[in-house]
Amino acid sequence: MVIRLVAPCVVVLVGPSGSGKSTWAAKHFARNEIVSSDALRASVGLGPYDQKASEDAFAALDLILSRRLARRLTTVIDTLGFDDDLRRNAIEAARTTGMAAYAIGFDTPPAECRARNKRRTRPVPARVLTRQIERWAEIKGRLEAEAFDGVFTAGDAVALVPPVFSDAPAAARRQWEAPLPLEFGIQVSRFDFGDGPEEIRSHLRNIARRAEDAGFRSLWVMDHFVQIPQIGPVWHDMLESYTTLGYLAGVTERIRLGTLVTAAGYRNPAHLAKIVATLDVLSGGRAICGLGAGWFRREAEAYGLPFPGARSRLDLLEDALRLLPMMWGPGSPGFEGKLIRVPEAICYPRPVQDRIPILVGGQGERRTLRLVAELADMCNLFGDAATVRAKIGALERHCADVDRDPAEITVTHLGPALVGRTRDDVDSLVAGLSPADADRRAAAASLNAGTVADHIGRFRELADAGVRHAIVALPDPASPEAIERVGEIVAAFG
């Protein structure tokens, strides 16, 4: 059986000398993640067997544990694990920092422990080992009653997974046994392909075509003028969004196209309506209009655009949500909003679609989701399944207030996805995308790095929560294998 541990975590090893704790820890964890009482005795005393140094060694262990957990770093405590206070303190420290805590028991036969002990350069005295074996027999029956997130018997296989995959195996089984439908989209949020701008066009075309062939239903780009700090520095390449979508319309046939999302204040809303209508016409009716209030002050100020307070930005978003359908509709009525005035809402040619779907990005429960309930066709959420379920609950309450069926609104979800076929693949992909000095466990969590099966479970949980269209942001979109691997997930929900 594979032991699944949610990382970052605290792992307490429990077992007598010679039971294999240190060997097991070295096999499954990085050396810097293991805090060993023997190693600390060597650091503060004459060597790993210097029992006179034990008090100082355990004081050092407490200090190291507190410092590592303050940084939420996975930590393995390699001691006998028999001290009740040590186990309780490890659990409490993990809880304080929002980390999981696990106990790994080593139920090695006493004869094997004694045989291994005899082969040591400095064996534990036989009578001491006998007491340890007896102590282990007393403790192992009550570990389950302690407040660990999981108690396991040491085995050959360990999988450390980001928290988002904690319940993935059971959810994946649900999908295989009773499939739920879920559409998928792909977001391209970076354009640092190849060796320079001259290579962007071909890479982007290949991404779009591979995504379409893999069964993705939508393709999104961010509407930013410079790269956002969550992804890269401002000097990284960033294409203008609607020019990019126009190009993508010409190199694809079926996939829907949109921004995730356009800040309502970045363009005159009437002009924006014209831009999106043109995209819809030239794509053959595949445009989606993504709108939001905007958040990136530095970007707006760098381009000389106004960036008012949150209330005004939301007022402008509301004006745009009311104006755009008028621009795409019959006649040329006048529009008077809270902040903008359009004497003639006129737009020819009309969009191919009877109504271009409008997606609102943002999940503020008080006003943004209220605007979705009143005026939008889609909303984009993020976070885990519990967060999504709570946001959908807020949306449904707003729908009840305005007498709208929430089923009319398509709930989309945006999140990163780094996908490997095996756990080793995942570890290799994370290592390739992380700086040398990065915490690989934290990097894996930030990238939602998991196997195909992990992701099938994660997306099933989101589908159970109410998501109908999952948009993945691939950290490595230019890799053909990346889209193919996600294609296996798409097929599981087809």
C-alpha cells in the first residue's frame, strides 16, 4: 500500500533501535528534511551515541522544529518516538502552522531489530533494546487514538502530495465508477517561448491546435499589458490580448476564445463591445467576453490609465455589464450608467452569437457575485472545492434575491495544473520548473503538481462542488507532452 502524506507535513517516526527508521527516512525524504536525535547528539556532543548530550540534542531538536514549521517546511523527526510529550508537541506545532502531522510506526520483528543492532559499530546494549521493544509494544496500540492526521506502518512506497490532492483517490474512484461531465479550458498566461519574440507565433499556434485536438473547449489569455508578479517579472513577454485572440481565431476551428479577464477600465466599454463583436464574427461565433474590476495598480499607472478605488472600479464593471448586451443588440439606444454615458449603442456587424456569453472574474461575495447573479452568464472562481462550494452558495443566495435560476450561470474554475503520469515524473517536472534554492514541496503545492489520477480526483471534487468548466493554467504549455497528459484528464470527463 502506498502511504499518502499531504505535504508540507510533520512526520514522527516511532519504533525501537534497529527497526529501520533512519534507512526509511533517507529513502523517502531529502536529507535536510530529516531531524535526527543521533545526528544532533553528534553536533552538540562527542558523537551520535553520546547519551550525555541527549538533553542538549533534544533542546536543539525543539528549536529546529519550531523554525522549520514557522516556514511550513516538511520535517521528519527521527527519534525513538516513545516520548509522549514529543509526539504531542509535534502535533500541536503542526496544527499551529496549518500542517498535517503523521506517525509512522516500525513494527519490525524483535529478532530483526536485534540482528541489525549487533551489526552496528556501537550497538545499543541488549537490555536497553529489550526495554525499547517492550515500550514499542505498549505504544503502538494507542497511536491511533492520538491526534495525528494519519498513523501508518512503514512500507516500501510513500507519496507526498499537495493538500489539494488529499482526498483525490476516493474522488477519482467516484469519477471512474459514476462519471460526471466537466468541460475543460486552457489559459496561456506566459509567452516566454523559445529564444525570442520571433518564436512566439509558432509556439502559440501549436499550443492552440494541440489543445483543440485534446478536447479542450476554451482557450484564454490574460488581459494584461505587462506580466503579473504571480507568474514572472514585468519584463517578460506579454502579448496584447485581443490581437492574440484574433490570431488564435485564425489558426483554430472549434475552441472558444476569451480573456480571463479584461479590466473594465482598460478600454472604453463601447469600444470593447466592438472589439469582442469583431472577434465573434471572425471566429465564427466563438467569443466569450471576460470582464473584471481590475486589480493591478502598477500596470494601470505605467500606461497612464486611471485606477480609482474599488467601489468605482466595480461601478464601472456594472456599467460595462449593462452596456455590452445593448451594443450587441438591435437598434442604437442611448445608455446612461453610473460612470459612463454612450449616446448611441451601435455596433455593426452584429455578433454571430445571439448573445456573447459574459464571464465575470472575481469572487467577492457582497458585490461581485451579486453582479454575476444580475447580469452575467458565467463566473470564474478559484480555490479548493470547499471554497468553491461556499462561493456558489453565496451566488445562489444572490440569485434567489433577484429571482434568477442559478442553473443559468456556468461556474468556471481557474487553477494551475502540473501533470505527470507517475510520481517520479511529477517530482522531475517540479524540479525542472523550480529555482535551485526553492522548497520543492511548496513549489509542488503552488503548481498543483500531481499525477493524472490525482488530477482526475481533484477535478471530480470541483465538479461535485458545482464547477462546470475547469480552466487549467499549465506552467509548461509549450511542451506537447504537457497538453497530452492533461488530455487524459479531459477524456476522463468527456
